[in-house]
Amino acid sequence: MTRLWLFVAALLAVMPAPADAQARRTQPRQPRIEVGVGAGTLGGLSLGERDASLKSNSTTAAPFRLFATDTNLDPAAGLEVRLGYRTTRRLTVEGTLALARPTLMSSLSADAEGAAPVDATTTLTEYVITGGALWKLSVNPRRRWTPFVSGGAGVARHVHDGQTLIESGVDSYVGGGILYSLKQRVGLRFDGRAHFLNGGIAEGEGVSPRGAAAGSVFVLF
Amino acid sequence: MMRRRLVLALCAMMATATPASAYLQLSATLTGGVKVIKWGRSPVRWFSTNASASGVTAAEFQQTMNTAFGTWEAVPTADITFQFAGFTNAPPGEDDGLSVLGFERHDDLDRTLAATGFSIDMLTGAIIESDIFFNTTFGWSVSGAPNAFDLQSVATHEIGHFLGLGHSLLGETEMQAGGGRRVIAAASVMFPIAFSRGVTTDRELQPDDVAGVSVTYPVGDFAQDTGSMQGRVRLGGRGLFGAHVVAFNLRTGDLVGGFSLNAEGEFLIGGLAPGIYAVRVEPLDDADADSFFDEPGIDVNFKVALYDRVVAVPKGGSTDRFDVTVQPK
């Protein structure tokens, strides 16, 4: 008798009941499109220290420094808009547009003829357009918090005031963060990223790293 | 054809009513207005004299001139070539239609190593003939000997004039006890005072020289690939004439200079690589003003200033005009 019950139980386990199959077919489609809007900070960049140098009137002397410069792109607050597509429960591919208005500052000092040191500045608009992927490290539906890692690459464009000079570079990033579910289709996202800029405002500096942090609200459709 | 001979012992000339591009392009007020002095044909044929100097044969002189011409010809953004036409007994300085380079002795010019003169078309400003003499009052060397001036370095400077470039003020000097100035350092072959004996640094062009020759003889796409900055130098609400304006490329470290060229203090520095620049303004006090301008009224009584804005030079265009305000000494 015991054997029979075991056999029946095994059958039930491997053959889905017609009623269960019907229920799955009518289950609502999982939302896959994710739209996010947020704000954050894009970190600063060192663009190098350089001397304005003249060639010395000697076969051996070091170059003559006319003045010194130390140029940096300051950190700046910015906006971020993101569109994602959840290809699987863990993987989302996404595109992001980030905008910021950082100040480019060059500290001019040590003038050979005693000119007063100044911080020369200009403002530029930075657009970073990237495509990337987000991988959820866990998919437990009972937890509101979901950690993730992300990475991607794209284009950074730096438009100087007056739009007289536009420079483009390659921006790539790796990062991670937390997704926090507020409702079934609405949540918060917190990102921390390391960006690597090659070209653009950092032309000639090789690959320039900088940090970024952002918080956003996302909605699933 | 109307011709006029203009001898430039130290290349004084210039100072026009409207801004010209960077450095100093030589120009003159001719029939029909201000004209830039430049060659209208290429290759430019030149002759070498048979004269030698102590330590330098005529053949070595010709070879050295050839190398110096080649230095300017090798600028990839400039479209000008030269052709050695042969040796001649004609001295430099004759109004004979031949461009002649050679040694001459001028004991009266005890501070002039070399000089360049022109014959120009008075309608167009086109150079018809240009001669250069190298003063054998001084000792010369083609090998960088420590007790003589480097012939190739000085030739490179004079050929800059031969092409129509004026002097650059990208240099620092100090007064000497016996009078005159000594160069401490320079960032242009076209700085008016030569480096000391034995120094061969001026054999190589610097960014200021390259910009100057490229603006004067641009290759086809030069204007589209480079940009310019423009502005005014102001002191107490008025313009400053003859202020030296230096553009420093914050990425490449290149220095290119220019001048404010009218009573409004307007300047225009062309031939700049697109990018971000710091700007420095200084008085014309590191050389004699008359080796740059033939007009009086150069105001040197102001302090050196570093402009408080980073200037973004676009590709194929110019910056908006900006004002640099300086303070009196």
C-alpha cells in the first residue's frame, strides 16, 4: 500500500495537472522595459600639470619656466536618464544618458615675471551616452533589496561654452549598486561607478579614471 | 612693374591699422592698403655666394643654407618649397632680381649677425627678391663650436624673414653690463636676439614658428584644421597697442605668441591647434620695440597678467572676442 502511494505521488510530480498548466498560461506577462530618471555626481578629472617652458640659452640648462599650470575638471552634479530591457531575470541591457555642467579650471602660477597667480576657468557641458548591462547578484522575490553589478561603454562629448569647441572621447565604466523595490513596478536604484575616459576633454592624458554616484527612480513597463 | 626695395636690418616694419594673424607677419602699407609680404610663387629659387668665412667654406655655407631651407620646407602644414639655383658672384643686397645668400663683412653693424632685405611688388606685396647677408665681423661655425655663432641656427631665423615672418617676442632677456641684452631663453626661432655662441637650439622650429609659416603659406586644409583666438588688451578702459599676447596650449604645452596691433588693443592669433588655452599678456620689454614695430606709441608700462579664463579654440573657427584687462605698473 505504501508503494502505491509513492508511485502516485511521483506521477503527480512529473505530470503537471491540467489545471496548473492552465493557470500558467494566464499568468500576466513579466514587465521587461525599465525607464529610470535620477541625479548624481560625476567625479573630477586631473588633466595634468604643465609648465609653459622656453628653451634655455645653453647646451645644458633645463628649460626656463615662464609659468606653471595645473588643470582639472571639477566634480559636478548631473542628471541621468536610462532605458533598460530585462532580457532575463538577472540580466538587463540598458542605455544611459548623463548630463553635467562641470567647471574646467587651470591654476596658473609661478610666473617668471611676477604675474599674480589666477585660477582660470570655463564651464562646459558634458554628455555621456553609454550602453551596458546590469547583472543582478540575487533574484529572491521576497527581498526588496537586490544587489547588482554593471558595466558598459559609450561616448563622452564635451561642449565648451559658446559651443565653439566640441570634443569627443570614449567613456567606459564598471560599477555596482542596489535596486530597492517600492512597489511591484516601481523602485529606486543606487549606483556607484568607476568611469574611464579616453579622449574628449582628457585628450592626451591616456585613460583617465573618475568616480560617479547616482540615485534614480525606475518604472517597469 | 613698380618695385621698391625694403631693407630690414632687424626686420622693423609692421604695425597696421587692422589686426593681422599671430607672431608678426611682415606687412607694409602699399598702394591699395596694407599687404602681407610673402612669396607668390613656389619653389623659390635662391643663390649662394662664393664667399667663405673663417672656419666655413662656401660649400659648407651652401649646404647649411640648404639644410635651413629644408627645415622650413618640412613643415607639413605649410606649402612653400625652395630650389638652390647655383653659386653666384653677385653679393647679397643687389636689386638684381636674384635672391642671394652669403657672407659679407659689416664692421659698422657690430650687433647685427645677419639681415634680410626684400624687393616687393608695391601693388600686391608679393616678394620679388630677398637677400640675406651673414656678417663676418662675427665668428661662424657649422659644427656648434663653442666660440662661434651657429650658422644653421641664424640661417633658420633669417629664412623666416625671407619667407615674410617678423620677429616673435617669445623669449626672456636680461640687460648686460656693457649694454645690450642677453637671451635667457626663447620659444621661437624668430626671437630677435640670437642664442649664445655654441648653442644650436635654433636649428629646430618651435610651435610659434610653425604656426607663423603655416598661416602665411597654408596647405589646403590648414584653415579648417586649426582655429584662432581673438580679443582685446585693455588698460584703464582703453586699448593697448603692442602688447604681447601668448597662447599656451594646456594639453600640448605649445606656446604661440601674437600682438595687439591697433589702438583698440585688438589681437588675433591664428594657426592654433583646437583645444584649451591659457593666455598671458606682457609688455614688449624683452627686446627693442623697433625690431617689431616701426610706429611709436608702444605702451610698456603695465604689469604682466594671466587671463582668468580658459579659452577654448575651435576647429576651423575663432573664439568669441574676449578682453584681457591689465594693470598699470
